[in-house]
Amino acid sequence: MAAPSPTDHKSRKLLGRLSLPERRYVADALRTETVGGVLLLVAAIAALVWANVPPLASSYDTVRSFHIGPASLGLDLSLQHWAADGLLAVFFFVAGIELKRELVAGDLRDPKAAALPVIAAVCGMAMPALVYVAVNLLGNGSTDGWAVPTATDIAFALAVLAVIGTSLPSALRAFLLTLAVVDDLFAILIIAVFFTSDIDFAALGGAVAGLVLFWILLRAGVHGWYVYVPLALVIWGLMYNSGVHATIAGVAMGLMLRCTRREGEDTSPGEHVEHLVRPLSAALAVPLFALLSAGVSLSDKALAQVFTRPETLGVVLGLVVGKATGIFGGTWLAARFTKAELNEDLAWPDVLAVASLAGIGFTVSLLIGELAFAGDETLTDEVKAAVLIGSLIAAVVAGVLLKLRDRKYKALTEAEDRDEDRDGIPDVYELDNPEYHLRMARIHEEKAAEHRRLAAAAATLATGEAAAGSSAERDRPA
């Protein structure tokens, strides 16, 4: 499909270069997510081995179904349940901070800049849901799992990039990260609206009161983890007992943190807390969830059912086909109707590659699969297997598409990182700075002087060698 052509010289750039502060934030955030993604990949593989090796399989079910917690508080939960409701609350807490930052200091604060990732993310969630529903209506399956293929796992996607050894230009990395943030927002709304059981209004009222107190303490400037951590645990426990999914408590608290910097601040409170908690989420909470949730049977019968049962086939096609077509189509339509011009360094196949990469829907997809088919353990495991297989296929497709453009990406990344004047700022951000050009002129003058000196020394050496050779010729006996 041809790219929309600009109609005037004022058309905006689509996937243009990031500002330097935004580029640094994206690089730091993705660096942690990449490490977490590799750990997530290791945990998923460990869970599959644990659940499918005959001598170990029974112990896997025994461990994840082991109950612990105070029954008097309604928290006598299995380890698998603790992982889904407790550990993922940490994950969604970080997601809430990311969303808040994007809304007040990132791309989403500007409606024009936010249009592209929001439209792409909405289309990238709507299309997989439509694909799933269509497959299940045609196959007489259950439509309860329509939300399973709508999620993108940014950490797993970055782990795939690390494994295949490719690096995306900063604009594509930021696009992928913002897509994931908006994706998380809608996943949160889906969980809150569609997977809320009978509500205990007393517990919900207590959770809301705790959140109000949390907000008041933040605005009063109260500091100390010993204040906020116990309060957060109380809020989480009340939210769990209310019937609203407990991860919503994490999101709500993340959204309350201030993510704008005041005078004299190097980082905002939200950025500081995110810097502290993100490693805990990426390196511990999410991998443990994967370890306790991803262990599903991969027998020949189970794998065959993934491609024959409408619920599981809908998940696979939703992740592989729905995500790619939804995000690519949404991006193209956003460009077409906003008259935005694609960054000249990129091409539409690059957008398709990133859209395919977004089809890796692991963590949140597994969680929604557990919620959607909570009463059917067999179907839940089959849907989880479908998530794994669909994510694997999406990863392979994206890997091939990205590798085809790998040389171009490496050239763009090197150009973005080049810092010839060694002042800590990439050269592409200083092209409008006269001082940069004066520094570069001095550097090149010094290099030219050094090369002239080396040339003179080489010429002198060559002359000496020639003279020595001539003298040796004359002294040789006839």
C-alpha cells in the first residue's frame, strides 16, 4: 500500500525523531524492559518444561495450587492466584505511572501527537477482538475470550528483539512503547468493566477511602515507604475483597503520582518511584507470574486442538493477523486523514514489522484468559497454549520482517548515537547549534594537522629508504 502523500509543506512528520529528553527516557525504560523480557522468556520456558516433563508435571500443579494467606481476611489464595492478583498489581502500578507520565509529559499530552498511537492502539485491540468473535461465531465457539488477543506484552517483544539481535530506531521504539502504554490502559478498562464479579460495596468503599488517603498524603508531601507500602497493601486487600480485580488498585495508585518536574527537581516523584519499582516488576513480579501461569500441556492432542477449536484458533489468528492488520491499518488511516508524512528514514514495511511484533501478547493475555474461562480449567489451559503459540508465530513473522531491514536500522541507530564532539549529546540534536559546528571545525582541523604531520613523516621515511636503496645498489660488487 502506498504511503499517503503530503498535500502541503506544513504536514506533520509521522514517527519523527524524538526530543533528546524523551529519547533518553525511552532508552532507559526499554533497557529495563528488555532485561525483564529475557527473564520472562526464561520463566515461560521453565514453566513449560516443568509442566510437560512427566516426573515433574504433578509437582507443578501441586506448587501453583498451594494455598497460603490469612483466611480471616479473605486472602487464603493459591500461589497462582497470588501471582495473578498480587504480583501483577505491581506490574499495573508501573503501567499506571507510565500512563500518567505519557499523559502529562510524554507524547499523549499533545492531542495531535497522541492521535497516532491512540488510533493505532485502538485499532490494534479492536481488530483482534473482531477476528476472535468472527472465528467463534462461524465455529459455534464461546465469545467469552474476545479480549484475550487484544493485549501486547512490551517486555516479551523487546526480549524477541534482543534474541534476534536487532535494534529499532528510537522513533519506532517510542511508537512501540506508547502503543503498549495505551494498550495497557484499555486492558485495565476491560478487566475493570468486563471481569468484575459481584461487588462488595463495603470493601469497595474502604478501598476508595484508602485511595483518597493515599492521594492526600502525596499532595501533602509526606515521604517514606513505611507509610505508603502498608497503606498500599490495605488498599489492595480491600480491592480484592470488593470483587473488582485487585490489579486496578495498582493502576489507581500509579495514576496518582506526580509525573511533572518542579523547579530544582532532577526527576519527578513518579519517575523516581518508577525507577525503583520497575526492576521489581520486570525482574520478579512478571517472571514469577509467568512461571506459575504459563505451564500448560503441549501434547500432540493439545497442540492439535489449538488449531481446530474455535476459541483457541480465534486467539492465534487474533494475535497474528488481527494485531498486525489493526495497528498497520490504524496507522495508515491516521496518516491518511491527518495528512501526516511518514518520516523519510522509514518505510511502511517498518510499521508492518512493529505491528507484527505487537502481536506478542503474553502476560496480560494469560491473565485475561484465566479470567474469561475461570470455570473451565481445560479450556483455560488450551487458551493459554494458544496465547503461547500465537505469540511465537507473531515473533517469528516480526523477526523475519525486522531482519530484512536490519542493515537500515543499524545505520539509523548509529547515526542517532554518533557523538563526534564527545559532549554527551548525539550530533543529530546539535545541527542547529553554531557552537557544535565550531567544535567540529576545530576537531577536523586538528585531525587535518595530524594527517599532514603523518604524511610528511611518511614522505621523509620513503625518501630515506629510496636513498638507502640507491647507495646499496652502488656498493654492490660487479
